[in-house]
Amino acid sequence: MNKEDIFAIVTRHAQEVIPALRGHQFQPNQSLRELGANSIDRSEIVMMTLESLALRIPLVETVKATNIGELVNVLHAKL
Amino acid sequence: MQSSDSSAILVTGVGITSAIGHGAADFTAALLEGRSNFAVMKRPGRQCATGDEPSTTQFIGAEIPSYSPPEGLPASILRTASLSGQVALASLHEAWRDAKLQDVDPVRIGLVVGGSNVQQRELTRAHESYRERPQFLRPTYGLSFMDSDISGMCSEVFGIRGFAYTLGGASASGQLAAIQAVQAVASGQVDVCIAVGALMDLSHWECQGLRSLGAMGSDEFADRPQLACRPFDRRTDGFIFGESCGVVVVERAGSATRAGVNPYARVAGWAVRMDANRNPNPSFEGEVSVIRQALQSAGFAPQSIDYVNPHGTGSRLGDATELKTIEEVGLKHAFLNTTKSLIGHGLSAAGASELVATVLQMRAGQLHPCGNLDQPIDDSCNWVRGRAMEHRIRRAVKISLGFSGINCAMCLESS
């Protein structure tokens, strides 16, 4: 799985959690927070992504990422 | 209603979602037609099944068909709201508009959601779904597993800032929530208080437990669900579950002066009594005492009551005890019908949904018929049978009982 695939999964789940983001053109340097995701939303989006990737890592390992691109990098490194 | 007593407590708004109709107009029409909607339950998680195997159970109940949330409720909230939560928001939406609450100071509004462990089916499904991969359990589970998520969502969506929490009283929860609302208004804690009887979303586990306890039916009518719910009938063999959510708004007459507010009834009195008994069995003494206390608090003589909406679940012992009580307290002359026979036993919601049915009948000037009352266990009561009847209720008594010896009663006078 490459980073583009992971990016697609993250953004798909972001749109599920925040329907207002449907049709949004996501950029790696955007952060979920500035796109309107509160802390619970962000936890949900990441957890849904981990589930889709069957990636068993603690959520805490993803919190340092400050934008979507960094999150994708963290996840990609763990796969 | 012109009331010279500004401290009189009025019901100024209602909301209802049920298996036979959504909203006051549909619900009233369905009740008066004697409509019911009992079947083998189909909601996912309501029957015992393993994987893709066919279900091993055929629990009967009344389920809300084709429910969709009203316009304007935030999608972000609905995404993680349980069925109970979504239906609470919808029913509250109706009651809110009915009582014109958008113009009331949010700090002066309170909310009591009657019911505990109301989201069992959703929790069970989450457990079953994540059993092999618990680490992926959604974070919102940590927030939404509690019933207070429902009162929290209602508080957020409607901007309620006075107070908002849940109240657990088994099958009396809905009516206890209404009584709590009346107390909050009477004390001046808030000006308006909303009582929601939450939809009890049973999983197959609770259905199994209630069947094994002998509380829920039916053996005799297992293959004929439409005949199974028959409170006060000779052939009843337990209560039949029905999904509903009822909402009542109460406030003092002095506060109910907003344009367009049209009160349904005055809450004249109420009472709560316990049997000091953890078990499900009813108590004649407890029921008699609570009705007498309610009548006394209202200052009503029993002869002046013309309508009783009983708890009437279809429990053999419960039904017999309740009729004996009604006779003992001098209410046998009053018209009697069984809302549960049409909408099923809403458990946490029951008392609130049936209060809504009571005030809607007051407004309609008609009483709905009992379902499946072919051979009443006592034929000398004043049953509404066969079809709806014209009658303007003047004074009503509503009774709700609950496991663990809970008895409550409320007296209402029509506007």
C-alpha cells in the first residue's frame, strides 16, 4: 500500500465523519483540525483508518502528526 | 386556556414517535382507528443469531417502520446517535415547536430523559462487531455508551442550559420524568421543563431475559403477533414490547404566555410510592396508596375522574392487581382503555408516550379503543372497546408502575 492509498482512506473517513467535507479537495498540508474536526472527530477518523488498514497501533502514536500528510507518513511507516 | 392561577402547571407541548404513527396528528388518528403494528421483530440485533445463521428466536414487538430524522438536525450529531438518541431528537423537535420554546431563555429550560440502559441493542451490536478486534472500537463509544449522551445531544441541539440528565425508573421512567419535570417547574428551578420517555432499544439479550422471567409474551400467540398484545384480556400471557418515544413540555401558566401556545391540560396532582421491593411483582397496597395520594394532591374526589389510562401491560398478575386497585380507589366508573394494546410496552418510554396519548385524547374529544380486548378479566369496567368513542375527558388519572416496586400516578384536568 502506498501513501496515496492511505491518503485516500484518511480523506474518505474524514468525509464520513464530517459530511460537510464531501467534495472537498484535500491537501496533505491541511490539518483535520482546521478542516473542522474536533478532537473526538479526529480520534474517530484515525481509528476508522487504522481499522481499514488493519493496523494495530495505539492511537497515541498518531497524535504528533500536525497535518494529513504527516499522519499518512506515520501510518505508512508502521505498515 | 384562561387560568387565573399563574402557578397552575400546564402541559404546553407534546412530541411522539411510535410504531403506529409519527407526530401528534398521525398518532392520534392511529390510536382512534385502533391501529397496531405487531410482528416478529426485524431490527438488527433484536433476535438471537450467530453470524449468517438464521435466527433461533422469534421475539414479537412493535417496531417503528421507516424512520427518518426531521430536517435541520445536525448530520454530525446524527452520525453517532443511537436509534434512541435520534428518535429523542425527533420527538423533542416536535414538542419544542409545539410549545414555541425558541423564545424561552435557555437557562430557564430543563430536560429529563426517562430511562436507563436504553441503548442496549446498539451496545450489543458494537460488542459483537468488535469482539475479534476490540482495539478498533470507535472512540465515540466511550462517550455514547451512557444514556446521558441522549440528554447531552438534546441539550446541544436545542440549546438547553438549565439542566439535562437521565432518570432511571424501569417501566415508570417516562412518567417519573414527567413528574420530575413538574417538580422542577413548581420549585422555580426552571420555567419550562421537558420530559422525554426514551426509546428502549432492546437487544436480543434483554428480550431473552424478559421472556425467561415470564414478563414478556407470548407463547400462545407466538405465531399470531397481531393478537399477542392483549392487556386485561383473559388470554394475555405477558407484555409485548413496542418502540416509542414520548415527550411532554410542562410549565407554569404564568410562563405559558408566548404567542401560539395552546395548553393541552393542567397537571393537577401527582404521587410516587415505593413498595420496598426489588422484584417485579406488583403491590395492591402500593398502587392504591399512590392513586389516593395523587388524587389528594390534586384535591380531586375519585367520583370526579372520568378517564383512567392504566399501566395495563398484559401481565396476568399486574392486570388483575391493577383492576382490583381501580375498584378499591373508587375509579371503576371511569372510562378505561389500554394504550399499550396498540403501541406495545415502551418500557422506559411508556409513561411519557401514554401521557401524550392521554392529552391527545383530551384534545380530540375522543377515546381510543383497546386492542384485542375480547374477554376482559373484569367485564364490569367501563372499557372503550371495538371503536373509538366520543367523550370529552375532564379529569384523567394516569398510572405507571415499574420493576422494583415503583408506583406513580398523575392527575390531569383538560384545558
